[in-house]
Amino acid sequence: MKRTQVIEQFKDSKIARRLLDRINRSKQKVSLMEVCGTHTVQIFKTGVRAGINSNIKLLSGPGCPVCVTSVGDVDKAIAIASSKDVILCCFGDMIKVPGTSESLDLAKGKSGANVKIMYSPIEALGLAKQFPNKKIVLFGVGFETTIPAFASVLVRAKQQNIKNLFIFPVFKLIPPAISVLLESKFINIDGFILPGHVSTIIGQKQYQFIAEEFGKPAVITGFEVVDILEGILFLLEMIERKQPDIRIEYGRSVSPQGNTLAMQTIFNVFEKADVEWRGLGTIKQSGLKLNHKFSEFDVDRVLEIKIKLSKENPKCICGNVIKGINQPLDCKLYAKECSPEHPVGPCMVSSEGTCSAFYKYGEQHDS
């Protein structure tokens, strides 16, 4: 069967209806977390959220890289972009994320911060060659899915002896964040819909602790309507049988071992580090820093950046939304002071943010 035919099966409305009927026959009252921001969006777009019974509560997790970037890291990126002879390269979603007092976008307009929106990290390599007298700084934001692309750029820069390319890495690793959620006394999660894209890189084995240490089931799930419904059904079955495991629903793209070449690429350049997550605090070994072989690309070696004490907007509850404690409708700013046009928090900025998804797909006001 051709790949296109396989994908069409996962969009089949008749199959989806049968799965939904089976799900809705369940009397279990459960809270399931979709870790990935893309899943949050797809759960709305495909009608899954509207179609499932109210006894199945879907919580959105910390799987939006823009949303979990700390205020301090945003403030530092602004300071880097505002430095002399610097061009900061970042993804478009990051430019409107508020720091303590402004965003990269506002800093660009007010103080002339030099920010270049990139679609791929490889663009920074071309800029470094085009502007040899400028310091080209990559704002490294993302999970395991995008990190190999950044690592590959630095490998090429080293091979080509490029001396004016640097990186400010604020990368995040998904499994440690899930561990922190499970250790929390304030969050009750019965099962996880695990990210498809991240799992193509890290595989299944890195999630085993969810079942083995915490006794919770999890399903690596694709993004079509049938994928999502199968993922939910698998979770309900494991919860009912009290047989927690890590299952792969997204078998057409994910293997147990993941993409070993991509993982080798990452750890050829980076090593694990303790990093701060918005809403979750500092998590041990949950991020990356350059290893000694690639330390020449560390932006801190060429720029001495000092920022004042960073502060989140006290009215913004993005931190609790990321943890699944609150829904966007719980926020007093939601759809009032905070909207995609005028975002107060990162969950409204990113296309994968929970607040943005709620706003775009109809849940704008509490009923």
C-alpha cells in the first residue's frame, strides 16, 4: 500500500466515528494530557475535543517550545540582539514572546535590536558568510525534533572554519518535563498522549519510566483524527485493565529506538544541562549546552550579557496552563487583554500554544 493511501486511512471519518463511539461508551472519569502543542491544535481541528464525553478531560502539556522558554531567556535574547554588530536569528514564533518589559519585536522597533526571522538554522550559515564583520547568533529554541538541524549547522560551521557564528541554546528535552509533572502533588494525570514528532527522534524507550516508575500508561500518537482517537482508546483500555505500558500508535513514523543518527548528531555537539522552563522551574538535565568540542560557538564567550532581574507578568497564568493545572478560560486576561494580536503570555503567541488554539477554534469565552 502506498504511503498516501496509508495516511488517508487515518483521516477516514467512518473509522473515526467507530472509534469515537467506543471511547464514549467508557464510563471512566480520567484526565489525559496531550504533551505536544501540535496535538492540542489537531484535537480542536479534528473535532475530537467537542466529540468526546465530558468524563474524559483533555489537558494540554508543556510541548510547545515557545511557551516553555523562560522570561529570563527571552530577556537575554533581547539583550543579545541589542548588542553592537550582532544579528540574532530566531524562529518567527519567538519574536512576539513577551520578556520582562518587551518582546524581540518591540525591541526591534524601539531600540533597533537586529533580529532576523529564519525558517531554518542553515540560513545563519549564509548570513555569517555574507556579513563577516557581524556576530551571527542563533537563538536555539526547540525540542529534540529541531535540535539536530542546529547541531548540523554548527558542524558545518566548524568544518568551514566560520568564526563569526554563535548560538544561544535554550533547547528543552521532553522526558524530564514529563517526570516533573508526574512528581507533582498538584497535577493528576491518568495517561499521556505522547508527541509524534519528538518520538521519531527519541523513540519509545526514553518514556519507559512513565509506566515503570509512575504506573501510568502513555501512547506515542500521530496527528490525524484516527491517530488521536486510537491513542485515547489505547489509554482507556490500559487504564481499565490497570496494565500501564508505553505503546506506539504512530508506528508508520516511530520506532522503539528512534532515529539513532539524529541523536548522535545532537550529542556530538551538545551535552545535557540543567535549564529553566517557564511554569516548571529549573529541571535537572532537561536542556542542552555546547560540549567542549564546540564551545567556540558559545555566545557567552564573545558577549558579556547582563540582564536585570526577570519577572513574569503576575496576571498571566501560562505557567499553570503549561502544567495542566488551569485551562485558558480560567485566565482573567484571556480574550480580553490577551489575544493573538496583543499577547500577554507565550501560550497566546505560538501557533502551538494552548491559549492560541482555544482562541482560534472557538473557545473564546467561558460559557
